[in-house]
Amino acid sequence: MQILIKTPFHNNNKYLPHLLEHCVLHDQNIEIQLHFSDIYAYTSTGYTWFEREHIPIKKIVDFLETPITYESFVLHQKVIKNELCAPSFWQKVYEKTLQKIFNKNIFTNTVDDITFDEVLAYQKTRYQESNMIFIKENWMIDTTGWKWKNLQTNVDMSSFCYPEYCSFSYQKEKQHVLVLKNQCPSSILILDFFWAFCEELCYIEEIKKWKYFSEWFQYSFTDQWFLISKEDGFPKFTKIKLKNFFDVFKNYYCEKIVVWAKRAFIPHIALFFDLYISEKEHQNLIQSLDFSKILELAKIFKLLK
């Protein structure tokens, strides 16, 4: 079972939600700490993710809602300070991306000067069951969770908005970014399809050349944006190559939706926008997708030869 919690930045900084994620999984009682060691967690932009093994959901929610201690606050400030000493190249690029597109004062790898009371207040506001989505092992949303009662179903999937494009260089590495600044679930899911379409096509083409393939795209999804970025070396394709692959890939993608694959962002949409998109709605959206949209996205993203 996974738990997804909406945890927006504090002071335009990811530091406080990141610190809180560490603190709630710390206890001086060794028996309790051993249970915490069974829980995997990470904090991304706008949400925190917990995954647990063999712990009842009610028990872990109680853990998350229990006010943190001052001892854990002091200890994990030091832990995170060490963690942030050596961010990866991608983490640095991601921060620069957000600063360029949204706000030069956004920080994702920087320690912030906050108080214990601020962290407690944030936990009391955010770490509540009403802000949580529970996800089963098969990636389906648990309909017994409290937040499920507030989710709107039968979502309008007819609208679509093209993302914005920008590029910039960081340490002589050029980055290309598509940014969707809206709350339209159909646009998010089509952009997610486009991302998977490009990666799979790239994989097939690179393998034919006996080249090693690694993932080329990075993504970020919050209640304010959905963005994907690629390195400058991503290969370009002809219109014919894209069209031929599109006809095959769309059918494959729809088949995967039926067995809950390709549904990774459905819980995020539910968390951020209180909307639930069924498999059938998702499948119908992709089945109705015309190649002209994919071609236009490829043009925007500088993927055409």
C-alpha cells in the first residue's frame, strides 16, 4: 500500500516538507523505529510518498498524524543538511528549470531557516487523512480512503491545451522543457502518452543501432504544473517514422490501460484536483487521440528532422 500526501512548498522551498517526511519516521523507541524501517518514503515537488510493508493502513496514518518531537526536528535538520551537500546534476538542473520558468526564488536543494513550531503547524495542516490518497498494490486507488468520498467522477475529457516550450543551458548542457500550466486532466494524460511514445520509439531505434539505451526524459507533476524535459542529445525523427510508430503504439498503450499499466498519474490527478479518471475514460481519451496532436507536440519539442 502506498500513501500520497499533498505537501506544497513552504516559503517557495521544498525543505520543510522534506524535513517533515524524515521526522515522522523517527522515534527514540527502538521497537517503533524498527516498524518505521519498513516504510519507504520520499518527497517530490508538491507531494510526499510513503510505501509500507506489513503495517495496517490505520497504524501508519496514526504514525503520520502523531506530532513530531523536538529531538527528531534537531536530528534530521543535520541529516538533511548532509543530504543536500551533494545534489545530483539532474537535481540541480530541475531547480534551475523551476527558477527559470516560474520563480527565481524557488529552491529544491537548499536548507531553509524554519522553526519547530512551523513544522508542527505544517504537519497538523497537511498530514491529515483528508489530504491523503491510498493506493493498492495493483496501483488502483483504495476507495475506502476518506478522500475518495470527495472525488468527482465522470470527468470531462474533451478539452486539450498545448504546453509551452523553453530551453536553457546549464553547465554547458542544453535542456528542452515542455510545461503545462493548467488543471486539465486530458492534457496531462496526453502529454504523458507523448512522453511514453517518444521514449519507446527512441528505445527501439537505439537498439537497432546496437546502442545502450537509458531514459532520456525527466518529469515533474504538481497542482500547478506538469513538465517534461529532455537533454539536447535526444534523437530527432521524420514525420513518417512518427506516424508509423503512432499507429502501433496507441493500440499497445490502450491495452496496457486495461490492466492498470500507464496509470501512474491517476492518483496524482486525484490528489491535486479531486478528480478520478476511470480506465474506460482514460482508454477512450487515448483511442480518440489524433496523430496531428502528436505531430504538433513533436514540433514544439524540437523532435522533427
